[in-house]
Amino acid sequence: MEKSLKLLLLLSLFPMLLSAQKMGYVDTEYILNKHPDYKKIQEEMAAVSTEWRKEAQNLEDEIQQMYSDLQGEQVLLTDEMYQERLALIREKQQEARAFNNRIFGENGQLYQKQSELLQPLQSTIYDAIDRVAKRNGLAILFDKATSPTSIIYTDPRHDYSDFIIEELGLEENN
């Protein structure tokens, strides 16, 4: 009986304990887009990406040219010469695939470069988020940008994104 009473008391207090928790959300995508350094990072990433895409396209063009040359000279080549050229084309194709995987693949150089450039900015933003959450006594703060499916409704009164912008000193910069 005493256990039942304690359990009943605990269950009746549980909603009050939960309701005492202050929550809010931020939109890190919105915050990033307001930050001038993010635009610089995007420009640098676009330049790097364009350069690597040109290299990949050059490899593809070279492969196409080798194949066209082979088709044009096919009647003049012995079977052994034809197979040697075909092997060179296959080797070049493997080289192109390796390049694409190394640069554009999962955890490739493009991803690593983006992480390297974004890390200092993300640290600055997360430090500002931490300060705002502590200052406002927030127990939980969701990021609307990272997982929009986990938040199906948001009340704008609980959006602390502008506080983060203010904390970063970016109020009217953009």
C-alpha cells in the first residue's frame, strides 16, 4: 500500500517536473545564412568544387577522346594493339573513378574541406547558443534546421535564432 501511494505521488508530480523545463528552438540554417563568414565559406567551397569538377571533366573528356581515337583507328590496328589501347582506356576509367571517389565520395576531400572551413564558424555559433540557452534558463533547445521532421509545429515565441544572431553581433549586418 505504501509503495502504491509513493508511486501515485511520483506520477502526479511527474507532469509538473516536465512542465518546469523551459524549451525553445533555433534554426542554425537561418543563423548561418545571416553570418558573413558563411557566405565567404560558400564562395570558397564553390571555387574549390568548380576546380575539382573541371579536373573530373578533363579526365572524362580524355577518356572519350581515347575511345574516339580507338574507334577511328580500329581498322588499322592488330587485335593485340586494339586490346592494349582498350586496356589503357579501362585504366584511365579506373583512374577517373578513383579521383571522383577521393574528391567527391563519402568523406572525400570536398567533404573534408567543407568541414575544415565550417568548424570554426560552427564552434562560434554553438558557443553563442550555449550562452543564450544558459541566460534564458533553457533546459532543451532544438535545432529546427537539422531535423525538420522531428518538429512538426513550432511557436515563434520559442524561436531563439534572433538571440543567437544578436549574441554573434550580426543584428543588422545583413
